[in-house]
Amino acid sequence: MLKIYQRLWQVNWAEQWQYRANLIMYLLYWLVSPVVYLAVWTTIATSQGSVGGLTVNDFVVYYMTLLIVDQLTSEITIHLLAYKIQDGTLSGELIRPIHPILTNTLVNNLAFKVLTLMALIPVWTVLWFLFSPDYSAVSLQSILMAIPAILLGFSVSFLLGASLTCVAFWTTRVYSLSEFYWALAVLFSGQFVPLQLMPKLIQDIANYLPFAMFKYVPIQIILGRLDGPEIVRAYLVGVVWLVISLALFNWIWREGVKKFSAVGA
């Protein structure tokens, strides 16, 4: 099995390098929102001294860390798989003795992620010199503690994204559903604004949804802003959603394949 993943990595890694323009497009897409939020909130914090107890540096380190965490936990499954379901080309992958999503699509996500992180480095370096963030509160321990959260966040994100993509077995409007899902993720993951600045109702809801594990929780762990009980509670919620998302994916994939019919079949 490891040889299969190794071979898929080689193929997908080479394929990613063939679409450099596509890479730049996606990178710009991911960069625009966090950089805009960074500029807006630092401007507000500069004029008012702080916002909800967060200083200019708090916003700078939050959004610069968000740029990295977002790349690590995000997924692009719908762009890799939905069109294959809709035009019937998925049939070529179904006849292989491996799961098309948990192998090829997963490895494609990882290859794309590594390449975008490489492209992000010079951009992040420029932002470092522009905003001069103070990361003195970050320790090696906090970074190591955040690694499981990042892995958990990506796993849940990938499985939910794959489940949503498989809705294409029933409807061609899966991209509209994806936009709604993305809006929820932006609201409850802390991408738009740190969750502690959101209304209490939004914070309470976010505590029971998986989206905070995508961005907010790993960022706060890295920055040392969560205590032990808060980290444990966040991990428990993440594990519960991992089980739910895995069960949901298995069910919707199994039922979707039953309805699948390739073009000409």
C-alpha cells in the first residue's frame, strides 16, 4: 500500500508542476482574504489602541499564522472530483483496486498543499518585513502541541469536503452548496475575525462545530492563547467530528456510487 501512495505522490507531484498558472491563481485566492483582514484590523487597532483587548501585534501574528495554518488544513477535493462525477470520467478510477478519494484525490491535495506552501514562503517573508510581528510568545512546545490539531483539522476538512463533493452524484448544483459551506467555514473558523471578537452566540455555536479546528484552534494553540482544559475540549470536539465526518463520507460515497452512471453506460 505504501508503494501505491509513493507512486501516486510521484504522479501528482509532477502534475502539479505542469499547472503553475493554476497554482498562482489558487495562491492569490487564498492570500487575498487574510491579507485584507490583516490590513483592516491592524488599521482599526492602530487608531483605537486595541480591539476587544487585541493589540496591533495580536492581529498581525494571528493573520500571519492564519496564512500558514489555512494552507495546511484546507482542501480542494471539489475541484478535483466533482467534474469527474458529472461527466462520467470517474468510472475509470472506480475500476481500480484502490479508493479514488482516499488515495489519488488525497495525495493530489497533499501535493498541491506542499507546492503552495513553497510559493507562500516568499510572500510570508515580505509580510514579515512589512508588519514586523512579535512572535516572542510562541514556543517550540506550543508548535508541537498544534501539530495534532492541524492534522485533525485537515482530516475533518478533507472528509467533509469529500462528502460535500459526493453530493454531485445527485445534483449538478454541488458548487452552490460548496459556496454555502465555505461561508459557514469563514464565519465559524475564525478566518474573518478571531472568534473571541464575535458575538457570544456565534462563539457558543462554534464550540460545537468542526470549523474552529480548521483555523482558530491551531492558531490559538501556536500563539499560546489556550489553556490545558480548552485544548482538551477542542480536541474532544475535533475527534467527535472526525468520527462523524468519516461515517458521513462512507455512507454518502456508498450510496452515491450506487446511483452513478457514466456517460454512455
